[in-house]
Amino acid sequence: MFSGKNSKTKGRKPLWLAITVVVFWMALSSVTGPLFGGLSSVQENNNSSFLPEDSVATRAANAISTFSDSANDQIPALVLFTGEVTPEKIASAQLFAQTLGSKILVHSDGELLKDKDGNDVRLLLSDYFIKGGEIAAFPSQDGKAILASFPISVQIATELLPDGKEPALPGVVNAIRYYANDFAKANGFVTYTTGFAGILADLFGAFGSIDSTLLLTTATVVAIILIFVYRSPILWILPLLSAGFALTLSGAVVYILAKNDLIALDGQSQGILSVLVLGAATDYALLLIARYREELHLHESRFDAMKIAWRGVVEPILASGSTVIVGLLVLLLSQLNNNRGLGPVGAIGIFCSMLTILTLLPALLVLFGRWIFWPKIARFGEPDEKLSGGWSKVAAATARSPRRYWIGALTLLIVLTGFSTTLNATGLSTVDSFTKRTDSVVGQEELLKHFPGGQGQPTQIVVKVELADSAADILKNSAGIDSVLPMTQTPLIPGGEMSPVKVVNGNVLLNVTLDYSPDSKEAIALIPGLRAEMAEVDPEILVGGSTAVSYDINKASERDRNLIIPIVLILISIILGFLLRSIFASILLLGTVVVSFFAALGACALVFEHIFKFKGADPSFPLFAFIFLVALGIDYNIFLMTRVREESLKLGTRAGMTKALTVTGGVITSAGVVLAATFAVLGILPLVFLAELGFAVAFGVLLDTMIVRSILVPALVHEIGPKIWWPSKLATQSK
């Protein structure tokens, strides 16, 4: 990128080029920064929108919508009051429920909302309820609780509050909690706000910390690691600053695409984007800076040093980034919209990381000069300390006894792989999806003690009117079902008279209340049986509702895993083959990373069950773990083997491996630690899926860095020798 025969006469052109590049990026950030700041406002966290149009649950939802304009636009907020129940308290609770909509929307502390100009805003809670929706409060059969249900409009509640900063749903639920607490205190109750609205509001709250907590923590962790790696009070700023520019650029691109409905963005994808970009960009930066420092010992001109360094790292960085991008873009084959959204979101992040590190960072480094490495300034003509450091001893050890080392490393990986079959990836209920006991989680547990688990969120079945009675009779005798009630022309009030059944297009809608929480494993397991029973009555009967959505998502996740994983393996092996000009090497490297992936899954099975005490993992977890571990894990082998090939042309394969591991050992290990740390930061969000993914990637990356790249691959190369490069000409070397 930069050139110059001497720093005085030929240095002006690359110097001005560097200044131009930095100014360009500064100007660009003034545009991308504000767009990145609004990324959370274009999230879509509604599970029902993740399924394809031809899924049973989606077709059922379309049929259900014909019974009411708001049938698919409402989510229930369930307010549970536990304590001594009397007729007077029941009447008070019913009055509370009927009048709650007339109360003003406030913050959780009772303060009024503000608009963008700081003025007080007086909105009614009823503005966010379904117009004419059923609002009721009724006691449990055990006489120890009262349940009130409020139908919140999904479309309205996912809009932004008047301040333009956050979705309305958490604000509405917090206001309900505020007024419910006041009522509970006055009547001697303990209250919880749960239901799908309460759980989703807590989910929004968890993702809301992505903009601040997650990003700040990730940046802090990366900064600490870089300071330790470089032992410089200044140098760490440049790679971290470059990574920040990459993140704002990628966030701006994603914002524009999501705003125009070209991709789907959810809170999960946004969180992964942040750690992925900061981790990957820092990894690429470490590789560039290490090579630049190495060349500074060999060239008097820093521009010459950067020119050689840039040429040395551009191929492995592009190859590394390409493998990750390809792996992520294969997610476009997923049946689930959120998975398809993560593909381009992550790919955009990786592309922006490569672009920034290969343009902005070199410009910054040559502008600041050698002193940026203070106190360990890389001076021309001085010996490179890496050639006699700890990694030279590791390289020499694997060269002396390669068979002992590769057998030992492979044995460890195989032992861990054996535990991968015990990983429970059959799904998690929403309650089990939180690492913290939120109000909605505790409320759902208390609800099950007094009411059927599916209360307020039934499974819904669309059946022809002439078959409704026979279908209902079968359902009432099915295990796991508490009640079956048809939708009536007017809302059914508990204890009141039933109005005529509503018939639309010759169909009746049956609301089936399950004994279990609608998103629990037990409830989801009922869906295939219910569909089979209904198919015997009429194959055209549609079984839908949130439980059916969860079941269809789980099945789609299994299908995606079986389709996408083989395709990713094939594409990555092709990229490796072209990069290393060797079929043998590409297959060998891919094999080591796959074994490492299953070993990481085995470790996850042990840790999730015995240490973290998680109830299981999402069915999509193995696919996500595979995409990141294989695509990112192969990076370190690419960084190593491209250098091995470069040195092999001069020294021979075995000597080239020793030299390559010696000079790249420190930087690749540092890169692995950075990436592992950034993904581990996902654990600060109170969501089991992200905590599990963070641990899996962190552990897997360290396994790849410390065992596969440091011991297994070098030992295998020493064992195999030049044949590793078959069918290229290097395979004919004598050493």
C-alpha cells in the first residue's frame, strides 16, 4: 500500500496518501456514527416473523387473522396477584383491570415520559391496548391468586416512545408494573407482570444494554489485552480505534439495509455484530502490526516496512475474512428469517473489518512513526526478540518429537469430542432462556402454581364448522390439555354467558389452553401429536399459536443445521485449496478444525450441565457455534500456514514451519485471546443463548489457538513433510 525508496525524497507521496486515507475515514465516521447509534430502533424481535410463509404455524396465523383484525397483533400482558383472595378483592381487581387503560403511561418510578425536546408527554395505556380487546380479572380455582389480562398491540408497542430512543413495549409493561404494585400494596398482594408481553419486555431490556454495556465492556476488555500484548501505553489505541471505525461503518450499513427491510435485524444479531467486528478487526490488526514491527527491524524506511508488511498480510487477512463471510452468507439458505438476517449482518461486519484494517490502520501507523511502539521501539538493524522467545522453544519441541505431540493433542480432542453427544440442544423455554430471574420469569413460575400454564396464550386451531364439535371432543380427551373453547362473537367473560360461536369463511377457531407454559418443552412436545390427531379429522385443519411457532422454529433449526454445515465445509475447503495451492493441506487443516469444533461441543456439554446448570441449549446453537468456530478457527491455521508456505519456499517445509511458528506464535495467540475475550463478553447479557454461544466460541477459539495451531498442525506438518503441499511443486522438496 505504501512505497518509497528513502524516507526523505520518496516519503512524501506515501505520507500524503496516509493523511488522505485518515481524513477520509474521519469524514466518513461523521456520517456512519449517527446511523450506528440508531441501530436498536430497527430491530425485529418477534419470533412469529422468523418462520417462512409456507410453514404450518405461519399458514395458521394467516387463517387466525381472519377471525379478528387484531388476532395476530396482540400479545397478552398477564398481571398475577397472589395472596388472600376475597370477593371484595376480586371486585377491586376487576375494577383495576377495567380502569388501567385510563391511566397515564409513566416510567417504572412513576415519572412522566419526555419527548425529544424534554417536554412532558401524557399518553394513556389504552393507546397501546387492542381496541375492544378482552380485559378481565378472575380468581384461581385454589382461591389464592387473581389473574388480570391486558391485550397489548404488537404493532403499536414496537414503535418508539416519544423520546425516540426505545421501543414502547418495555415502557408499557413497566407502567403496568408500576400501577400493579400500587394496587398490590393497597390490597395485601404480591404481584408479577408476566405473559408473553412481560417476557418480551424483559427481553427488550436485555438487548437494550447492547448499545452501552456490551459495547463498553468489549472495548475495555480488548484495550486491556492490547496493553498487555504491546506493553505500550499508546500503541493499543490505534487498533482499537480502527476496530471502532469498522464497527460504526458496518452498523451504518446494517441500519440502512434493515431500515429499508432488505435484511432482518434482531437484538441477538446486533450483539453478535458488535463482538464479531471488534474481535475480528483486532485480530487482523494484531497480524498487521506484528508483521510491520518485524519489517521495521529490516528496513530503514517505515514506508518500505509497511509496504512489505502489507503485502505479507493482505492475502491471509483476505482469505481469513473470506472464509468467515462465506460461512455466514450460507445462512441465507436458512428457513428462519433471523438466521438469514445474521448472515449478511455478520458478513458486512467482517468485510468492514478487513477494509478498515487494510486501509486506515496502515495509514495511522506510518503517520505516527516508530515512536508509537515506545518503550519497545523497533529499530532498524536490531535483532527481532521474537526469534529467541518462548515460541522458538515450542517450535523446536514440536520439530524434535512431532509424533508424540500430535498424538497427545489429538487424543485430548477426541476425549472431549466423546462428550459432544451428550449436549442437550432440544430447546429452551422462554423462562429458562434468561440467566437472571426477572419479574416475568418469576411470575411465570408463580402462574403455574395457580392457573393452567397456557392461560392467556392458547394454542389456536382453525377447523371447518361442521367438524368443530368432533375436533373439540378429541382435544378434550387429549393429554396435556386443560380446556377447549371456541372463539365467540363477543369476548367471553369468566362466569358470564357464552355468546354464539364466531364462524368465518366456514371455519371455527378453537382456543386450546394447555396444562403447560406455552413455550415450555412439554407444551412444544404436544404439537406434533395434536397435529396428527387433527389430521385424522381433516388434513386441512391448522394448528397454530405461539407453541406451534416454537415447534416449527425448532424443526427449521434442525433442517438448517443438516443443510448448512456440509455446504460451509465444502466452501471453506475450496478457499483453503486455492490459498495454499494444496489439496492435502486444505483437507488436513479443515479436519483439525472440525475435530476441534466437536471437542468444543463436548466441553460445552460438560460446562452447561454441571457448572452453569443451564436447562439445555437452543436447537440453533450447534449451527451458530459451528459457523463461528469453524470459520473463525480456520483463521489461525490460515495465518500460520500462509507464513509456513512463504518460508518453505526459502527454507524448506520443516524449517519453514519452525520459523513460521516462531515468528507468528505470539501474535496468533494474542489474536485468539482477544477474540475469545470479546465473545466471552456476551455472557454479561442475561440470555442463556448468548452466554452459551459466548462460552462455546471463547473456549473453541482458545482450543484452536493453543492446541490445534500451536501443537497439532505443526507436529503433523513435521511428520508429513513436503508432501503436505501436494499437488503443488513444493511437495517435491527434500525437507
